[in-house]
Amino acid sequence: MPTPLNLVFCGTPRFAVPTLEKLVQAGHSLQLVVTQPDRAQGRGMKVAFSPVKEAATRLGIEVAQPATIKSNTEFRNRLEAIAPDAIIVVGYGRIIPQWMIDLPRLGNLNLHASLLPKYRGAAPIQWAIANGELTTGVTTMRIDSGLDTGDILLQSEIPIAIEDTSETLGPKLASIGAELMLGTLRGLNSGTIHSIPQDNSQATLAPILKKEDGRMDFARTAQELFNRLRGFQPWPGAFTTFRGKTLRVLRSQPALIPVSLTPGEIAVEGSRVFVGCSKSTDAGNALELSQVQVEGKRPMTAQEFINGYRPKSGDRLGH
């Protein structure tokens, strides 16, 4: 069995939970789990624990939720007293200060949901799908003072399936990432892993998503819009306007149709609704809308939309 290590874990979202669980199962000593402070959520504004806090509580691990960490003397003293071999960081959501970077002998080890240096930033899974990538993966790296710029330790690649959304791809990456982190710790502790500097000239960014990223621009191709809908799940999704109301597109697919549509122009054919997009030679010239949701209403099929709202060929979306 590999030598158990003395660890501190920093993480917040559901993506981080498999790594935490695998570290415990592997016999490592988790002295402390650090996560974001509890926040009020939902219509009732009830205080909710982060997925990582829920997991740590279930596993019986002490949890710290500092509001700040850079100049937090109490928190620094706590970590220095633990003297961890490594600090594991998975989606924590805070910049790691230099004193924390310098503390453990094996460093601060981050699991990032892309094949760095591609898709540095807060939303790598979403942007990889939205940009039509066919493959992605996970990377373990040593954290430095930059944004996802640290030296690469290990990587694992997987294909992105055509039906994948960020909600289906995320758990796959979390699972292989958890195993990759275990391998990283084994390799670092045995001296068999050597870090590789990132090629900054190949870097791309995956910035935090904004609501406006979900607005459908029919000057894009049908494939581009389809990819963005898949990537931006569950938020900000894909939306446009129809007769002055917000129309959310929940399911769609590129389609080849015999008529020529201008961007944003609707065609109704039987029980099917199409909207024109920018021309593309490989993915069809229209987007078929399979499931939509009008502002204030429940989700509906294309047939239900036709029955309830009577869209006509020649009507337009986005105006």
C-alpha cells in the first residue's frame, strides 16, 4: 500500500467530491477540509452547505470555512500546525495565497477539468463543449501565483460524446480526475513524476459564464448553437425572444431542410419547428427546436408550442 500522506483538502462544488472520497478510501490522513462559507440559496433563501462540506461531514472530517484566507492569521496558524505533505485543491473558488503555496513539501496540487494549457479558468467543461471540442480531459498541476498556469504533473484524456452536456461530462471528468490525483500523489511521493511547464503560447481561456452567454445569436451556425446549448447547462442555457417574450430552447439539433431560411426566421413543417442559422457545409442550415419554454410557462414540445402559440413560417426569433 502507498505511504499515507498528511493532507488538507480545499474544494467546494460537486465536481470535487469524488477526489475527496478517493483520498479517504486510499488511506490518506485528511486533517482538514476547507470550503466556501455557507450561502443562502433558492426562493426561500435557505442556507445550504456546499457539496464538499456535506461530504466532509459525512466522512467525519473537520471543516473550515474562512471568509478570507490571504491575511487570516488564525487559518494560517491552523494549517501550519497540521504541516500537510500536500494541499489538494479542486474547485475551491479562491485564489491560493503565496504563504499557502509555500507551506507543504509536495506543494498545492490542483485538479483542473481540461487538458491544460487549454481552457484555463472557471468554466472549462462548459466552454470545451460550447466550442465543439471532440476531446477533453483532466490535469493535475502544481499551483503557482497565476490563473491555472502551474506546472503540469499528469493528464488523462477522454472523448466528448455528441450527446454530452456539461451536466453529463462533469461527473465523468470528476471520476477520472479523482484517480489521477491518487496517481499524482503516489508519483510525487516516490519521485517518479516530473513536472512539465505549460506552453503559454497554446493557452486558451474558459471565463466564468454570464447570463448573456446563453443568448442565441442566429448568425452562428446551427452546430455552434447546438454546442453552446449543450455546454451551457444548466445555466445560462440557451434563450432568445418570441413575440416579446423570452423563449428558452431546452432541446434542439442541427437539421438540413429544403427551404432557405434567413438567420432567426422560423419554418413550421407539420409538428416540427425550425429556425434559420448561418450557413454551414457540414451541419445543416437550420436548428430544429424540439423542446422550448416560453417565459412563465412549463417546458413544451414543438407540437405543444405550435398548438399553443401558433407560430407561422416567416415569423422570427430574437426580435
